[in-house]
Amino acid sequence: MYYIVVYDIAEKRVNKVLKFMRKYLNWVQNSVFEGELSDGQFEEMKVKLRKIINLNEDSVLIYSMEKKWVDREVIGVERSEVSRII
Amino acid sequence: MYYIVVYDIAEKRVNKVLKFMRKYLNWVQNSVFEGELSDGQFEEMKVKLRKIINLNEDSVLIYSMEKKWVDREVIGVERSEVSRII
């Protein structure tokens, strides 16, 4: 399944979440990750993510799609660093 | 076509972009909008958006999908205000 993850995280936790998310998905833009994951990887990511964020302050929005988007475009500054996969 | 828009806008322009985007799509989370648009509406939105943002500072990421996502879930705080459509 293909996933787009958009998070809204308190400043003090952003770096930790950024580092964590890079192990699973590609960084696209500030607070946006995307990529393909197996069901097992997806479940694992969510379990671990719950432990990293503050469930009462932070918000992680996850879109699941059967297939990748048709098109992705940027208006303004391109901030893609898809190559930065650990 | 179904669209997900994620923007990263300088503080001084965020409210203006927020107000503008609500005329086209549904607010989902801080800096995230989504919804169905015709090709004409989509092109119009992009032309007007280019005039509102600063192309050298701001970044608007637009995903186009043939059909809506399969699932959308939130970990942490649910910030959806889909009802706030003007």
C-alpha cells in the first residue's frame, strides 16, 4: 500500500519524529513523508510512532492509497529531499 | 480528480492562504486540504494561489489522485474541521 503521512508535531519532538519517519518513508517536504510499505511495516511504524509523539498534543495524519498518486507538483519552493533515505 | 494539498507558508501569509483554500477544498489539519475538483477548478485554484503566495519562500505540495484514498487515520489529536466549508 502507498502512504502519505503529514504530521503536526510540537517543536521539541519534531527532530525525533523526523529521524524515526525516515526509517520507513521518504521525506518530501516539512512534515510530509510518503512511500510504499508492507502491512507489517505499516503496523510497526504506527506502534512505534505512538510511543514517540504526545497523543494529546501532536497530530499525525496518514493517508493509505491502493496505488501511488497520479501526479505530485509543487508551487513555490521545491523542498524535496527524497534521496535522504537512511 | 481527487486532490490533497499540503502547504508550508510563511506565518504572515497563512491566514490568507487558509481562507483562499477553503473556497476550493476541505480543511483537514493545519496546512492540509483535500477534496474533489474539476480540471477547470483545479487550474483556477493554482493560478490564483500563485498570486497569493511568495514563490521564493512558500511551498505548496499538491497530490493528484484518480480516486480518493482508501483510508485516512489520525494518530494523536484529531484536528479535522471538514464541516468548515464556505
